[in-house]
Amino acid sequence: MNPQATGSASRPSHRSPLPYEGLTVLEMGHSVAAPFAGQILADLGARVVKLEKPDGDDARKWGPPFVDDTSAIFQALNRNKESVVCQLRDPEQVETLIRFIEAEVDVVLQNLRPGQVDQLGLGAEALRARKASLVYCNLGAFGNTGPLKDRPGYDPLMQAFGGVMSTTGEQGRPSVRVAPSIIDMGTGMWAVIAIQGALQTRAASGQGSVVDVSLFETAATWMSIIAAQASVTGVPPDRFGSGAASIVPYKAYTTRDGEVVVAAGSDGLFRRLAAALGHPAWADDERFRDNPARVVHQEALYSLLDPIFTTRSTAEWVAEMEKAGIPAAPVNTVLQMLEHPQTAALGLVQQLPGASLAVLGLPISYDGLRPTPRTGSPALGADTAAILGPYLT
């Protein structure tokens, strides 16, 4: 990402105070879910100490591409953190870590293998017995109970198991994974929401709590609307490509030079669309008179719409739809999105201090100011001596 290309400096970034300044978080996390949760808390001002095994978080090696000898994936998920290395099979090192938790940590965030933290003496029960004010967040795969609770999980497995993949792609073709790690990152978001609630309770009572989130629960929750529809019909939904099961017309169209999405999601918008395309009579056709009728006859309607959109460029159609008051957007590539003036105006692309990389910042602003990266991702074990040294016996 090129911050100059997106004009990220054009919008002021946030300076202190941030909402979680003074909060210390221990992230016993790897890969995506827990690191993303930790990064959100760090961006919001918390001191986040990332615990790593001696050879580091596996995500450090998830490349190419690499930036400054560390994968772009790791760089995108671990800014504003400190790194400590601890051999968790060494009882003395674990005890040192526990003393640090007792003395300084407010929140523990973990997504290690199911059961591993309990075996190591770092589970919620053991740590909260020593520090009742501790908020302890488990990020699991399948949740904390049930026949699959001890199984590991990863984003593509949960997109499959949670039903997401069964609804993506096109009818008659194989299932498609959504490219962004929406289950991992969504679980990280739910973790932050859960932690915020637990901290609110602690502020009133002085007592911490254990909160649980999981990849499967996140995947299932993202399916809420589709699941409600399937529960009513008793029929698994079809795949609709870029379209939607219950709103027509509402999809992407191939243009002369790309694709454009047009969302004529109401009867009024469809009437405008029909007029803009030179066929106002379509709005009075019995097959297309209202949304339920258009859903039933969508194949016929799309067979009329698709050829029209191939006649002009994407930019021309976006301008035409805007003039008619119809929501529309080009199907941008990632680079087009990063270089768009709207991205620049929001200051979403931010330079990582000390790294030759710009990243997308937190999608939150306070009083018009976005939190800004204070540091890049930490070198492996860079802070071990400073953080754990005082607690060695």
C-alpha cells in the first residue's frame, strides 16, 4: 500500500487519550483471531503484550510477500504490541509469566489449542483463583461445550461447517470461500465486544469474569438472515453469485470494461431503473410489479437487464445510476479501493512506524479522529527481558 497514493496524511489521526490507555492485555494468541482482537485493543490504547513460542507466531512465516523479513499478514495483525518469548513447557518460565499476570495484567486473551492452557496452569480457573479481577477471554474453534469442543479449527473450516460456503458462488458450481478471513477476524471483533462488557461489569463490581467466543459461533451468527429464511422455508438456499435470494434486481452486471453492482432494492428504485434503461413499462409488468414477483421471475428479468449493461463502461453506468438516484458501485480491485479518493479522505491507509509498509487502520474514529499506529509489529522476543525480567526468581 502506498500512503502517498491514498493521501492518508490528509486526515488527522488520533492522539491520546484513547479509551483503553492504562489497560494491560496479555495476548496468548497466534494466527489471526486473537492477534486481531489484540490489535483492536492496542489501537484503542491498551498495552498489549504478545506471548510467543521461541520460534514465533506461525503467521510470521505466512508468505510471501514479506516486509522487513516478516510476512505482510503478521504485519497487518500485530502493530502497537510488545513481544515476549516464553517456553510454556518450562514450569519456571510459566511461573514467571504468572507473576507478571498477577502484578500487571487486566485481560488475558488466548486462542491456543483446546485444553492446552489448562494443562499449563494458564487457564481461566487457575489464573482467576490468583487474581479475581482478571478478565479472561477464550477464543475457541467450536465453543466451550458440545461434542466438538476439543477440536481445532481454522477460518476455511468454519466457513464450511458454519454454512457460509454453501451459499457463496454460483448455482451448479463448487462452493467458494470468502477470501478475507471473515470468521477469524469476526471472532476477534466479538472477543473485543465481550471484553468490553466484562470490563464494564468489573468497573462496577471489582470482579473479573471468563468470556468465551468461537469461530463456529461467529460463522453461525453471520448466517442469521439466511438461517431465518431457511428456517421458514425448510429448504437450503440456492447460490446467487453476486445477487441475493430475496431482493431483485440486486447484483453485479458485466459492463463493457468491468463490472458494476446495482442495488435497486425497492419497488420505487426498480421503477427508476426501468426508466433509466429506457424501458419504463417494465415497472408495470405483472412479472416485475413488486419485489416478490421479481424474485419469482428473476431469471426473466435478469435476461433483460444483463445485455443492456454490456453496452456501456462501468464509469458510464455508475454516473447514469447516480443521476437516476439508484445505488450503484464499481467492482473495484483491492488496489483501486486503496487508491480511491474516498479511502484517502477517510485516512484509512496508515504508515507503520519503523516499517516499510502501510496498512488499513482501525475503522473507528473518535471526534473525527482515527487512532494511529504508534509502533509497527514487534520483533520476536524484543521485550522479554524488560517485561518478564523483574519477575524472575
